[in-house]
Amino acid sequence: MRIRQLSFWLLSIIPLALSITSLSAKNTSYPYVPVLCYHRINPKISSIYDLTPKNLAAHLQFFRDNGYHPITALQYIQSQEHPQNLPNKPVILTFDDGNQDHYLYVFPLLRQFGYKATFFVNPGPILERNKYVLSWDELLEMSQAGMDIESHTFSHPFLTKTNTRPDDPHYLQWLEHELEDAKTTLEQRLHTKVELLAYPFGWFNCLIEEKAVEAGYQGIFSVNWGVNQATENPLRIKRRAVSHDLSLLEMERYLTSKPLSIEIISPNDAAILYEKPPVQFKLNDPSISRIDIIIGNYKGEIAPNSQDIFTFTKFETPYFGYYMIIVSGYDHQGNLYINSWGFDYQKPTNTIQ
């Protein structure tokens, strides 16, 4: 009952929080909390999101040299009741997918630097004895060493299903399996409590969020860009996926960015839509002199109309699925401000067989 009550309360306040934007200037006495999302760490790079162990070591050294204090995702969620306990210049390091190289390369480097991190893991491939993923013994060793092991769903699917009605009972049963069985399997195998979830590919909507809360997750991580308030909505934690072409200078610019205060007009964050919407918002900060927007393949500067409303309708090669909207603002000194949200663009229900 407590979880369902929490779900109702959170879902009822989220639209209001976003309309006045929880990214306002409140809690400025507390540090902002950036979250970095890493994937494979391997000497051989085969994807844009692959880094070499040398790359990762350079990042960890950068954090040390510049006074950053890595904390785990769980430490951040737990600190929200007492944000004054956050360290100066916190940063959360997360590693997705449970790749075997996380034990071979990441774990030793973290121990070398004395850092803790969060690993979002899919138990399905481990149960199948996939040789490319972490074993239960390796995960248990990492957990006992203070690493934070959390859920990345059971099998790492796209949780949004554009060919299925959101109210289809088979879909809902499958969704509950991905969310609930991942949590319970990790808890049983690792003898620890699992409280956090990271969405595979970052795709989600309001229904998936509600089911995640019902499954017992207390904090949820997307890959929407931006740094977080110390007391951010725990169901909408932003984080930046790290690619191998992200320079240390660009990473520092992201780490030192601030939340961009806007009023979201359309679409609501995590909305399920059956038509392409206009993206509309108002800027709340008069110090911002330039606004850029990224949606899908489009990237460019955007200007407001006579009513000070920013509107974007230039969707290129539209696809069904999740759209992340990234809005970046710059003041006259060139300081970076970021806000990001998204929506789930579904096929019209009358076209689904």
C-alpha cells in the first residue's frame, strides 16, 4: 500500500513540479550533482560509447586533480533528505549493462583511486551464463567492496513498445517481469537491497515510471542531459552518457553546467503521444542570451516568438519511440545551462493490429 500511495503522490505532483520547473534557483546553497553514464571499458573500441581503460584512468585522475568527490547513486538518493551532507563538487559514476570488463578494468581502477561507483546490471544474461557479462561471484565481490549494484531491468529491452497498446495485459505482465524480477533476482543473489533503476537506452514514459514505483524502486535514472539539484525529483534523475569522443574539456563544461530554468509548455515530460507535438517552452532566466536545442538529428539555435515562447516543429526523419529534448542556454559570460526532458511517440492505436 505504501508504494502505491507513493506512486500516486509522486505522479500527482510531477506535472506541477515541471510546470514551475523543479530546476529553479532554489537550494542554491547545495551543490549540483552531475551523473556520468559509462558503458564498455575495453582496450579495443568498437562503439562510440566504448572507452579504453586508459581513457577511464584519465577521467578518474581528472576528478582527483580538480577536487571532485565521486559518490554512488544510492548515496545521492539517500542524501536527499539531508542534502547538507553532500560533499563539495560531487559526481556520480555509473556503469551500465554489467559487462565483464567492469570487473576486469573498472573495478581495479576504482579501488586504485579509492572511489565508489554504481553498476546497473541485467540479471537475465548472467543467468544464461553469457561469458561477456559479470558473474554472480564477481558482482558479490564488488558489492562487498562497497560498490553499488542496482537494476537495469531483467534483459535490457526497450521498455516502450510502439507496436503494442500500453494497456495490453500481456505487455503489462512483461513490463512487470522486467522491472520486478530484475530487482528480486539481484537481491536474492547478492543478499542486498536493490532500490534504484536505470532505464535501458533511456527510453520510458509515465506508465513505465508508475510500474517502476510499484515494483519498489526509490530512485530512477534516465540519460536525459543535465545536472541535478541536491533534492531533484528521484524518479527523473538526469545523467550524461559518456562517449569516447567526449574530451576532458567538454566533460568539465558539462560537470560545471547549471540547471536551465524553463517553463515546459508542450509536451509534458514522459508523455505518451500519438501525434508529433510542437515542442514549446518559456525561458525563466533573463540572463540567458542564447538557446540551442537538440531533438533527434536536429541541432541548432532557436529563438522565441513575440510572446517569448520557444517553438520547435522541425522533426527530421520522424520515428516512433522516445524523443529526448535537450535545451542548452548560455549567458553573456558563456556559462552553460541545461534542461532536458522527453516523450514517447507511439503508433496511433487504430493502426496496431
